[in-house]
Amino acid sequence: MRILAIETSCDETAIAIVEANPIEQRDERGTSFAVLGNALLSQVEVHRQYGGVYPNLAKREHAKNLVPILEAALEEAELLREDAQAISQETHDAITKLLEREPGLAEQFLEFIKETEPPVIDAIAVTAGPGLEPALWVGINFAKALALAWNKPLIAVNHMEGHILAALAEEAANGPVSTASPDTRLNLVISEVKMPVLALLISGGHTELVVMREWLSYELIGQTRDDAVGEAFDKVARMLGLPYPGGPEISKLAEQARSNLANAANQQGSTLLRPFTLPRPMIHNDSCDFSFAGLKTAVRYLIAGVPELDDATRREIAHEFENAVAEVLWKKTERALEQTGAKTLVIGGGVSANTHIRRVFAENVDTACLQVSLRIPTVALTTDNALMIAMAGYYRALNNDFADPDTLKADGNLRLAA
Ligand code: KG4
Ligand code: ZN
């Protein structure tokens, strides 16, 4: 099954074309995903000057970029063929209406449709939420217009389900390769997933522990009571005078502090004491919930109390902040593992790109000899992308879970589980 997937929930405009094939095994969900095309345009530079993502600006950028990104994805998939297409007045009018809110988009879209042969795909998947509603709407209306123009079914995807499935996928070095794709293409495989799966989802908008006991069915085990962990990274980065998005910046400084510490230890035969201590919020609380607002405030007080916010101080604060976050994330995950008896643990969402968090999880699973298999996505799959939407879309299609174009809506607060 070939899926074209669209992701516009935040500040990445992304379209991927994936061919999914079942793996001939006892494993009924085992699937190989050949990535035919994968185009992504990040708006980070546009939003950086404002220190965060502005929904209406994000929406405008998506509207501007969707047709070029679609062309790029089709081109990469070798599915872009110029050919004049007749289009009925009725379809023309319906598309114009769907896209009328974005200046210029209907014209650009219709021009593209009228001169491009419909590609051989089976369905169109699109992120329906959660995310920034204005941004989600552009993607959804674009998907509806494409579904109409090419007469294809629509699939609504929950962005967080995409993060979970992307985290379950592994790169197949010599795995089953689709007949439709040359050997050089990226192949992702989801296979032999042992249930229950516990997912720690950490992104700019979410921090939650979710268990999947049966395929595509979720139960919420814990969540943040205030800020999401990515939000805390971004806010702390701002306090330290670092650019948006703050996660990677904090990570860079914290890694420098760690390597300085290691060098000092080697030279003097002893480890330097860490000069700062931050709280580990709710670490002793026996729920699986999180809280990051207090940690953020503690950083604010810490900064207010230092004589000078020089580079060395920034590095130390970033270091201690990251340690605090990683410790809390691990403790709560460990508790959730005990509570659920999960056999597979995945980390997904933008923050799972964090080197230290990945290391802490890998080491702890290893040293505790936990009977759990840890899956962490490759860094390119952790932050928002359309491949994850394609994978989730495929499984939804297998369940016959198609969307009605007349009622499909953006839902900024769409939940995976209650
Ligand atoms: O999943 P994502 O790309 O978008 C949302 O759905 O929110 O996550 C974005 C978040 C941002 O807060 C960003 O600062 C954070 O992920 N992030 C990181 C790292 N890379 C991205 N946080 C910590 N360390 C990183 N290396
Ligand atoms: Zn995300």
C-alpha cells in the first residue's frame, strides 16, 4: 500500500511517500516501509527571531510551502510526471473553496494539479492533531483538496501515534526491500513488537507515559501537570540567552560541561563538584505524573543569584538542568514499567533527540537488567516529520479507519487516550 502523508502540526512542513508491505512472518503487524520520497522544510529560521512558534505565521509558511514540498516528495519518489489533466468545474470550485482562506494557495494548487499526472498512491494521510490549529487546518484542507483531485481516500492521523510508531521502527540494513524501490532507499521496519509497549512521549507540547497493550489502543499512565519537557528546555534556553529551539542548544552546552568535567577528573584524579543543584520535581511522588514548571522557576532564581551569566555558568546550568530532567524522566518511566509490566519501551517526540536522555535510558535499561527492549528512533525520526504520519496512516488504513472528508476537522487537543 502506498501512502502519501502530510504533516503541518507545528513548524515543519513535511510530505512523505511510503510503500508499506507486510513482512511474511507470524508477526501479523510486521511491516516494511520503503521510503520513496521524504521532503521537509523547517520554519525554524522564520520563528527564531520571535523566540518561539507563532501559529498564524506557521500557517502562512505551510500554505506557501506545501505545493513545492509536494513536488519535491513526488520528484524524489519518481512519481512526478507532467501531463495536462482535465478537471471538472465542480472539482475546480470545490478545491477553490477548500483553499480559499490561504491567499494564492488555490491558484498554485490548481495549476499544479492541471499539469501533473495523478501519482500511483493508495491513500492520503494527514495529521489531524494535536498541534497548532491554524497550522493543522492548512495541512488538512490541502489533504482534502488532493483527495478530491486524485480521488483517493483520506486518513486522519494522531501526531502522537506517529511519534510512537516512528519510535518502534528500525532501519533495515538488508531488510526486506520493496520491489518498487531501489536498494539505496531508506527502509524502515516495524516487527516483532512485544506487548505491552510503554511509550514516553516528550515533545514541545507533550510529556506523557502511554501504554499500548493492544495494537493502536492506548492508556494514559502519567502526564505533565504543567509544562511539557520541550517547553521547559525552550524556556530555560531563553533565560540563558540561547536561540530557539532551545533543546539542541542546551544539549550542546551540557555535553561541553560533561566533557570538561571528565577532562578535569582525568587530570586531577578526582571529579569536580557540581556548583549548582536544581530540584527533581515529583521524583518521590508515587504517581507517574511530571511537573516542570517548578524546575523552570528554580533555574530563574539560580540565574538571578549568579554574579555573572558567563559561558562557564551557562554550561553548568544547562548541565544540571539536563541532569534533573533526565533523572525525573527515567524515574517515572521506571515506575511506569513496573506498573504496566511493559516488554517494550519506546521514547518518541522531539526531545528524544537529546543525547543525554538517550544515554541515560540506554544505560539504565542495561544496568538494571530490565527485561524490556528499548527502542529509540534514529535522530531524524524523533523530531516532526511526515514518515511517522505515513506509518501511522498505514496501520489506520489496515483497520479500515478512513476519514470522512466532509467532517474531518483539526483538533489542537486531540488525545491518544483518556
Ligand atoms: O516533536 P517536536 O519536533 O514538535 C512537537 O510536536 O512539539 O518537538 C520539538 C521540541 C522542542 O521543544 C525542542 O526544543 C525539543 O523538541 N528538542 C530537544 C532536542 N531537539 C529538539 N530537546 C532537547 N534536546 C534536543 N536535542
Ligand atoms: Zn511532534
